[in-house]
Amino acid sequence: MNATSQQNPPPTPPPHAPGPPEYPANVDDCIGLITSKVGKALVVATPLGIGKPNHLLNALWTHAKQDKSITLEIFTALSLSIPRGSSLLERRFLQSFTQRHFGDYPELEYIGDIQRGNVPENMKVTEFYMQSGKFLSAPLAQRWYTSSNYTHASRDIANRGVNVLVVMVGCNDSEANAGNKRYSMGSNPDLTVDLTRRMERRRARALSEGKTPAPFYVVGVVNRHMPYMTGEAEVDANFFDALIDNPQYEHPLFATPRQPISRNDYLIGLYASALVADGGTLQVGIGSLGDALVYATEMRHQDPALYQQVLRDAGVGRFAKLIEQVAAPIEQLGHFEKGLYAATEMFAEGFMHLYEAGVLKRKVYPDVTIQTLLNEDKINENISLQTLDTLRDARAITKQLDQTELDWLVETGVFKAGVHLKNASNDDAQGETKNNVEQLVAPDGITISNNLADKDNHGTLSKHFLGDKLKNPAILHAAFFLGSKDFYTWLHALHGQERELFQMTGVGQINELYNGEARDRAQRLNARFINTTIKVSLLGAACSDALENNQVISGVGGQYNFVAMAHALWASRSIIMLRATRETASGAISNIVWQYPYETIPRHLRDIVISEYGIADLRSKNDEECIKAMLCIADSRFQQNLLAQAKKYNKLDPAWQIPEAFCNNYPDALKRALANHQQAGRFPDYPYGCDFNAQELQLVKALGWLKKNANSKINKLKLVLKSLRVEETPEQKPLLELMDLHAAETREEKINKKLLLLALAQTAEK
């Protein structure tokens, strides 16, 4: 160890010659600047999710449509669209809800063109991750999809010849320094940081070879709805070639409607929560499974006795030995004394809840030496003379500080800002200068000899030189965020030191061990990287992003990164959450399968898999042991068929049978697992708030019931016949008016009105 231990990456440099940006008044002027700088062959990168400057992208899209001499390729991911619905009832409901919920959000025009297959030949949109299921029936989107790890996306963008980067940025006017206005990429430093660093390296290499660098033009569009985040998200104006700051381009962020959590999802989250180690690291994403994990983790922290009772009622005792090996004995699963730290590609809303509940509180620091000593409980965040002694024992500093060591002590917060070295004359009795004595000078001017071992200095050191706490703590590092309106409001309200705890950074730092492996290993203790999938084979391979016909549902994203990292980090685990079955028009099918033609996670990276029926630990197991574990968390309606296939192909002892304790994996058993607790008001559908009003919530439940029970033509016909006997009640009239079905005229409207009345009757609270 030494005082030059690894720190955070340096600030992101501008990927162009230094200088102030231009300030076009509007998007059309900006497009003129772009084409004048890079020409008419535009390869435009823009962030995934909510970091896109929609107005500028729409203007570029329209411009390329009108001017066929322009070629335009947009490279991005997660292009978010307002839901429309496929049936008449869904469309009627969503028309009302989306107007209220999304307000003036400007939709991306290219999404509709791609879904309609109406994109001119001079234009293209390449995505490496798509909004789940939105483009399954869009041939252009399927053809243009690029399969890439999140951490490789910046490389792939650069290799396609990117010459323009457009991003939405926040601007905190109240904190702006005079003459040095700062901006924040807010939700999306993820690829922006990695890409601009890559392009700066290319520029520097070209200049070193005496070549003219390829053009690369960076545009920021200010939207004060974007929460102002720090870390690598914060940049100077000079980071950009052009900045558009015009109120007409400010709009609400895309806010995802919060989803209900089903009983089965709660069970999966409950199992996962039992594997999280106190003092560890957590990664989890958006969605009902992630919310279920957060809810159970909060319960574990706030009411350990209740939590342990819920575990017993859910039958978690069958996995007690595994839980003890991975986390702790079940009877010790309780309050998080040390807390958790989040190293997660996505700053999901669940982390806000964990922070407010007191779970997300383990602070990490950017210096390897400091973090290692914290891990070993040799120091804590409070600075004392003991801290200096420990640093000397660790050989991080010497008793006589040099300038590098002093700078390091100030940077880490061990010394106060302003402490410095100076040479002082040492005069003899006759007043003659004999030699120079090096002294430490405190911010208030107090001086002592530069000798930390001198006990006569200790009182002065403690009072005038030592800081109070270690500097630059973080409890979360993330690459992007997405969530509800309430989440964005909460982020906006963060300020000062509290905001600094939530560090936004490039995805290369989060999803891999690329940019500071020693630091990351020291920070990411006992990591639990928790992700979801749609299919898992008996041998542990997972399919998370595509169908067996290779049609893409979403994308690999960072899932592979985190699974691989779980195997690379000491005492860390990858946890894949899976719903054991899926309902189709022909009935339930198993999501645990013998084989599947597509894999996101190969079987050699198998680790822990969780379904609503339990936990399968696959790490370091042979194929037979994996198959046995997976069969024990499969739905019992499909266990025997899967068992027979494994035996057929000589992967299982012909005499082995599924243990009796795992032969009752039926939906009815799941209903009983949480029944008493749900009757007591626990495990609600919407534990963290609901975006629907009371009337909309009634309709959501009714439409959900209808979708589940009218999942085939025959079943729908049966419901139509049954609905003929249903009569409208006065309480249902406002709901029919909301759906514009109170005066149904067409045959389609009349049928759907009757179906809706039936569904409302079936889902009405008794």
C-alpha cells in the first residue's frame, strides 16, 4: 500500500479541441451546425432510456426524411414509447390514462415509423437493447438489432463510424458558479462517458500520427426536468460542441407506471432476500420481481421476527442449509447492521426505498488503501490519531510526509483542506541560520514539525490538522436510472453531501472490473447480482432476451457482465430470478426446460436460480446435481416429463426420484404460503404507490382478469356468452364513461361493454 493508491477515473475530457461551445437557438440551427461540421453522412449516438433529447432527434429524423442526400443512422437502446394497447378495451383505457400520466412527453417519431415498417432507405435505427416486447412484430427493428454486452456498446458505436453524440442534460442554475456553469448528464453517463473517452483516445492517436482526427460533434440539450446528479455525470460546458438551452425543449421525463406485485413474485423476492449478506453489495433492476426483493429486504431489516415467520410459512426451511452457506442461518437474518452498498448498472427506484429504510448505507471510498483498511475494521469513517497510526502501520504514509503523501491525506479527508508543507529556518543562539526545518502548516496557520511520530505534536495534530470524516463516500454507483414520477421528484430533492452519496458513472466502471480492479474488488464485498430471466434449462443455461426463433424481446444489456463478475469476485453470487411457469392460450407451460435453442447465459456460468418454488444452487455442481436442484424448483405439473428427459439422455441416475418435500410444487400450495400475511395487509399489490387512480385501478384489475381468462378464441367466446347475462349497475356507470362505452353503438363496442361488465363483477371487492 502507498499514498498513490488507485483513485476514481479522472474527469471525462471533451472529445474535441478545447474551447467553449456554440449556443444554437433551436434544433434547426443545431442541425445546420452538425452538418457543417461533420457532413451529411450522420451516425448519431444517443443514450438509452430517458437521456435522449427527443426534440432534436425528431428534428434530425424529419430533416433526413426531407433531404435524401442525408444518410442518418441512430445508434441507441431502450427507445421508450407510450403504451397504446392492442384490443379496443386496452386502447380505450390507455388513451385516458396516458394523457394524464405522460402529459406533454414528446414521443420519438422513429419508433412509430419502425413499427409501421415505414423508414426511408437513407435512414436506420440500430439498438442494442429494446423496450421489452415492443418490437417483436417489427421486421426493421429485428433486422437492425445489434447483440452486444452493455460494456461493449461504446466500442460498437465507435466502430460504426459515429460522428455525432446528442444527449439530454440537466442544469442546476441555483448551484452554477459565475462564469463556470456546470451541467449533468443525470440519468445517462453510462455510454456517454465511455464513448467520449474512446473518441478522445482516437483523436489523440490521430494527432500523434500527424493525421486529421475524424469529426465528432457533441450536443447537449438542456432539460431542467432531468435531476442533477454528480460523479462522472457532471461536466463543464466545454465538454460540448453545442448546447441548446431553450425552454420549448424542456419536458417531463418518461415515467414508467409502477407494476403490481403478484403473490408468486413476492415469493421469488422473499427467497432472494434471504441470500443477501449484511455488509455486502447489491445489484437489482426494475420491475415487479425487483420490487418484491426490496419489500422483503425491508421487512427483514425492520421486523426480523415477522420476516423469519414469513420465511417459515413459505417453506423456506427446505433451503436452510443453502441460505446459511450463502448468507446466514435463518434465525440470524434480520437487521442490516453494516448495511448494503449498491454497484448496479441501473439506479432502480428500489434503491431509494432501501436507502430510506436504512438498508442502503454501507459507504465505500475511491481509494484502495482506505477501503481495504475499512474492510478489515482497522479504521472507520471518523478521523483520529489512531487513523494516522494505522496508515503508518499499513505503510500508506511515513512519519515524515512528502508532498505526495500530504496531498493524499488531504484528498482522502484525513487532513483538512489547506494543510501544507513549508521550510522554516532553524537559527542558533547567535541568530545564524544552520539548516532548514520542514514544517506542517494547518489552515489556521498553526505549525508543527513534519514528524508524525513526535508525541509532542499529537494534541496540535488532532485539533488543527485532522479532518472530521473520510471524504468522497458513496453508497451507490450506477450508470443510468429510470423510474416513476415520485422517484424523479426524490432525486431532484437530493442536495449537497446526501446527493454525493449517489454517484452516476460510466457503465465500464460498473458492469466490469475494467477501470480500477483493485478498487472495485475492495468495494464490492459479498456481492449479490440479481437479475431476471424467462427460461432456464435443467443444466443452468438461461435465456433472457430472445425467443427460440431468434426474435429479440429486449437485449443482453448488462446481465452477462454481472453473471461473469459474480464468478470473478470473492464470495459473490449471481442470482437469476425466474417465474416457474407462463400462461398461454393453450394453458400453462414450464419456464424450466430440458433445452432451449437460445442462451443469454451459458451453462458454464450457472450459479443460483430462484423460482416461486425455491432456490437451486448450481455453482460447482456436476450436471446431475444441477438437474436435481432445478427439478426441485420446477412446477410439479412438469416435473415428471423433465425427469424422464434427463434420464433418457443419461444425465440422471435412473433410480433417482424427486424428493417428497418438492413434489407439491403446485399453484394451490403457493396460494397458502402467504395467505395469512396478505389477509393482514402485508404483501400488497402496490407497496410503493400506484400511478392509477381509484377508477383506473378497478379497470386495471378487470382488464387483467379478462386477459387471463380470454386467452383463446374458445375461452373468449365462453366469456361473451356468459356476459350476456350481466347487467350494468349504477356503480359501473362512471367506469363505462371513462372507457367511452356508456353509449356503445357498434357491435364491437357492445360486446366489449358486456365483457367489461363481467370482468368488473368478477374482480369487484366483496
